[in-house]
Amino acid sequence: MDVYFPPTKHYRIEPIANKENREKQIKDIADKWVDSLSKIKAPVYEKDFKKIEEENIFEGIEGITDLSTPFRKGIQKITIEEFLDNLLDLPPFMNECHFLNFSEQKIPGILSANLQATHLFQKRINEEIEGMIDNLVGIQNQFINLIVWKELRDFAI
């Protein structure tokens, strides 16, 4: 029995800083999205999956990074780093799903035996929190720089 993992289309959209170019980017994305939706049909055969995999909906639009996964036949083993990168690249709304067996991606023994995965997850959490702390300290420093010494002395009394 063959197991198929259909391609998943996933894009990172980074808004362009220039307002005129950003508006054009948004219009181009909307146009391409509507055009691609009008062509969708339910995949039935392996050739349908390969066609979806080869399609690059937003090709040529500035600020779009294609993070799609390819069509796979059978089970594929990947490194824990690749697995974690794939998880972190999922759209934010996917993080709201907490159903066991919701995803095809699994790490056997993650709660007890797989220390490598646990350590890597903890390392990524630490990196994220460190960045958040750095941002918070920066904001606090900006706020502190706005305080007038005389006002601080009066406030303390």
C-alpha cells in the first residue's frame, strides 16, 4: 500500500515598506490568489498532486517567499532541525489547533525518550524569549530617556 503526502502550499508574505509598492503588492497577491482559486479541482491522481507542487501562485511578486512542501510518496525521515523549522513556518492560525493526531508529522517518544527533540525545542524557546526580552529592555530604555531628572526627584518625594 502506498502512502501519499500531498504538497502543501505555504508562503511567507513580507509587506513592502514603500506605500505605493505595498498597495501594488497587495493587489497582485489578491489577483493571483483569486486566479488560482478559480483553477482548483480536487486532486485525484498522482499527476494532479505533481501539478499542484509545480505551481508557484505568487511567482514574480516582491516580498513573497515560497515555503511549500513537495509531493511525497511514502514516509520520509527528516532531521529534527528541518522538522522544527517546518513547524515554525506554519501559519499562525495553525498554532491554535491542539488536537492529538491532527498532523501527519510526529516525533515518537517526544515526552519521554527523545531528549534531542526536547532540547532543540527548549533552545528555540530560549532564543525567542531572549529576543522578546531584548525588545522589552529597548522599549524601557527609550521610556527612561524621556524622564526629566527634576520630575523624577519630585515624583519620588
